Amino acid sequence: MEHLECDRCGRWYSDQENVDWAKQQTDTWKELCRRDGVEPRGLVACPVIPCEGEMILISGRRRRPNTPKEALERYPRLVGHLICASLGYFTPETAANAVLNYIRGEPNWCEWYTHMARGWDTDKLLQVGRHALEDAVRGRHHHQGYMAHYPQAQALVEHVLKGGAGPAFASWF
Ligand SMILES: [Zn+2]
């Protein structure tokens, strides 16, 4: 079993067609990277538009995260940036759950998303969830200062990863 996994946003492809395509494209990608003076990490670039991740080929048993805790362990930086993008509405646990829903292509029914989707329509919630993740990735260099301070989010995420209790309602208010 092989699959492709983005090393930044967690986007996941396990269908053979995409895996084969990435393998065909990889020489071109690696040449482009080296021309820019950077060492390629994966086979190709992540197709999610604002994401600067690369698709890593993984063979064998590495499982897709199945629980919010596994999503938190696998993507701590993304969780931190999503907390910032939510202006502290998400806690490490609820942000990790939103990342997990995103990876699985499932809607997340939190108040923030249902507010943005203006209801509980599944397609709208999926779209809102994608946009939230994209905003988190796109805004990652601007997450500082009031309500969106990445170092604060990062410290919280690390605290929870080490087994500490996360905040109950929101990250910082
Ligand atoms: Zn990505």
C-alpha cells in the first residue's frame, strides 16, 4: 500500500492514479526545486493552493490519523495556525478535530463553521472547513499579536501534546 501525504496540510491521496501521476512528475519537480536552490522533500508540490507542502510518498502501514489526538501529534503546526486563524475560538483539541475532519473530507459542526456556513448544509460546511484550513496555512506568517499569536498557540499545543490539560472552551478568552 502506498499513499501520498502532504507534509504541511495533511492532504492525502491513496488512489493509484494520483500516486502514479506524482511518480511521473517527480523528476520535473525535483529539477525545479534544485534550480531554486532548495532540496525537494517530496515527489511533487501539494495541490492545495496556498499550501507550500510537498507530497511525500509513504509505503507500508503508516495510518492516516484516526483521532483528534493523532491529528494533533501529526500536524501540531497546522493545529496551532488554525487556532490563530480562529482567533482563539478553537482549542488544541477542537482545532485538531477540525483538521481530522478536513483530512477525512467530513464536515465539522462547530459553531464557528456553522456560523460561516449560515447553517448545517454539509457541502457548505465542507467548503468552510477547507477555507479555514487554507486561511490558516496562508496566514501562517502573519500569526502574531492580539488574538492570533502563533507562539502562544504553539505553547498550548505543546502543553497538550505533553499530556497537559487543554483549555475547556476557547484558547484565549
Ligand atoms: Zn498541503
